[in-house]
Amino acid sequence: MKKIISLILALMLVLCMGVAAFAEDTGNVETPSTPSYEEHLDKAPVVSKTYKVNNGTAPAETFTFSFAGESYKNGDGQIVSGATIPAIGNVTIGFDEISTTLNKTVTASINANDYNLGVYTYKVTEVAPDTKTTGVTYSDENLYLVLTILRDEQSGKHYVAAMHYQNAAGTDKSTGFTNEYDSGSLTVSKTIAGNMADMNKKFA
């Protein structure tokens, strides 16, 4: 009888320890939560410019870029004709006089809540200056900025979920614009000929 009671007590002790351990383990499990709006990576359009120096010292230069709204696709992926596309203001990137290639970026200002849900496309171009600097090759490339706008379920706010640049056909992505500077070179030569020519004479 004593052996049976001891066995029952031992089984109850093991069972209690198991329940306690299970309760302790369960208490350490964190319940997954949906990220808040503040935790979303809210992006803004960035323009990248490479000022490439091939020869000489490039003069100080400021480059200006414009954004022109091209199209808007709604949440169903359909192009909405005549849709209002929020304007993005021009941005500028300035370079001091440099003798080596340099890359800089500038961020455009937008408010994601000005947009409807969907995908927006902008044509981004370098604005040609009124007076061009000799030796500088300006970019005539058109890049297309694609913004995907989503809504945070908790806050109801909109945010830029994805962003990239591509070519007109949408087949290749791009990292930015490139301008080159080359000072060029000039070679001056003098030929002296004739029986009476002074080979030691100097010419300015």
C-alpha cells in the first residue's frame, strides 16, 4: 500500500513539474505584431550625379533636374487617364572645382499622403543651362522614376514602399546621371628650314 501511495505521489510530482515547465516556456513566447507606420522604411526620390573628369580641372558647376509626371496606375494595375499626379519640385546638385571624378546625390521632397494608392511614373531629366561651360558634356538621358505607394493599415497613412529608376522601355534600371569634363589639349610646333636659318633663335 505504501509503495502504491509513493508511486502516486511521484507521478503527481512529475506531472506538476511538467505543467510548470510548460507554463514557463509558454510565457516566454512573444506574440507577433504588425509593424507600425513609423517602422516602415519611408523612401524619398534621390537623384545621383557623377561628375567625371577625363582631363584637366573641371570648373565649379551646378546641375538641375526636373520631374515630369508621366502616368499613374491604380491598385488594380490599370492606367488612369487624366489622373492628377502630384508635382515634384526641381532639385540641384552643386560641385566645386575638381580634378577627379566625384559622385553626389540630392533628395527630392514629397509627401506620400498626397498620393493615391498605386504606382506613379515620372520622367526625370537634366535641365540644360542657358550658358554651357566649355569642356562639359551635359546629359541628355531621360530616366523614369517609379514610385509605389501603399497604405499602413494601423495608421491609415500612405508611404513609399518601393522606388527605382529605369529607362523608357522599362527594361533596364539606372543609378543616375553622368556628366563629363575634358579640357582638351593643344600642341604647338615650329619647323626651321633653310641654309641661313638660325637654329638657336627662340620664337614666342
